Amino acid sequence: KAGVTQTPRYLIKTRGQQVTLSCSPISGHRSVSWYQQTPGQGLQFLFEYFSETQRNKGNFPGRFSGRQFSNSRSEMNVSTLELGDSALYLCASSSDRVVQETQYFGPGTRLLVL
Amino acid sequence: EDKVVQSPLSLVVHEGDTVTLNCSYEVTNFRSLLWYKQEKKAPTFLFMLTSSGIEKKSGRLSSILDKKELFSILNITATQTGDSAVYLCAPREAGNMLTFGGGTRLMVKP
């Protein structure tokens, strides 16, 4: 089975711009979660989508949003980029068929905001 | 507020040593606790613990959970240079929300 894939892998943007990141989960997985990783704050939960609905949300401003499509692929969008948004954005997928299923991470998208 | 604390923050050992990494947590709706290893890329899954006192093993790595004391440890025996990484613990709450600790950075010297 192919793993979780994320595109693009690297991205450079300037302040004020907006960005869209994409995540394709493992085939058959219906849950996709997004995380932000920075040296200062570590790995922080952004949100989780399951069956096209946002199921959980972390403590991030409304500039961060996401969605999930019927094929379980997910996108996250960050509007009005700030320097502090520079980070590694990771998505993780889970089948959710079995209680207590684990999450598998994709390689991440490294975003640099100038 | 949910809190996950890992100790030590960093550790330097020599090949062949045994290490114990600690994770204490306080989360609202605990479901399970996951351990991940992160090198210069995405975290890779190590263990998922749901029940107290039952040790999980995978080769030289093992882990155990204490749900009463809200604590988990990860042991690595006979360390190798390839074990050098950041080890992350993350209690899982409702759905698939993971709250990560700051990690323990392990360096294994030859």
C-alpha cells in the first residue's frame, strides 16, 4: 500500500499571501489530521477531517482552514500568511475502522514565509 | 489545559547503553498513548498503548503505560547509532486528536 502523500514538499511564500497544501491518505483511510511543527512549539494539532466533516479542531486562528473530499483527500489553506506560519505541515491518516487505530504520517510540506 | 511532558529533553549515550524515556500526560478524554520516532522527516510509528501494565515490545524497544499515574516509558536496550532521533509521545483523545510532548532528543555515539 502506498503511504500518505503530501504536495508540494517545499513552498516559499511572502507575507499576506495564501497557500493551499494537499494530502492524500493511505488507500481506505477516511480520517485525515493536520499538524503544524515548529522548533518553538513542537507538533501541534490543527484539525481532523472524517468523511468530509471536520471532527476536531485545535487552537489555531481562523486563517487556518481545511476540507476533505469524497475520496478522502484533504487540503488545508492558510490565508494572510504571517512569518510565524513558517513550519513543517504534516498530515496523518487513519482508517478509523478499528477502535484505537494508529495514525500514519506523510512526509510533510515545509513552508517558508518571507 | 492538556499537558504532555517528556523527560529528559535530550540524552547522549554510547552504543550498547540502555535508555529510558519518560512521558507524563494530563488530557481530558484519554483513549490511548502513541510513541513515534522522528529523524529528519515525518514521525514514524512505534507503539500504541491502551491498557495499563501491559508491555509492548518490538525488537530492542519496549513501552509500558500506567493509566493511574498518567505515565508511560519507552525503553531502548543495546542502543545503536541508528536509534539517534527525537522520540515523541502523544496521548490520543476523541477522534484522532494527538497532543504531542516536546520530545526527547537521543544521540547515540559509536
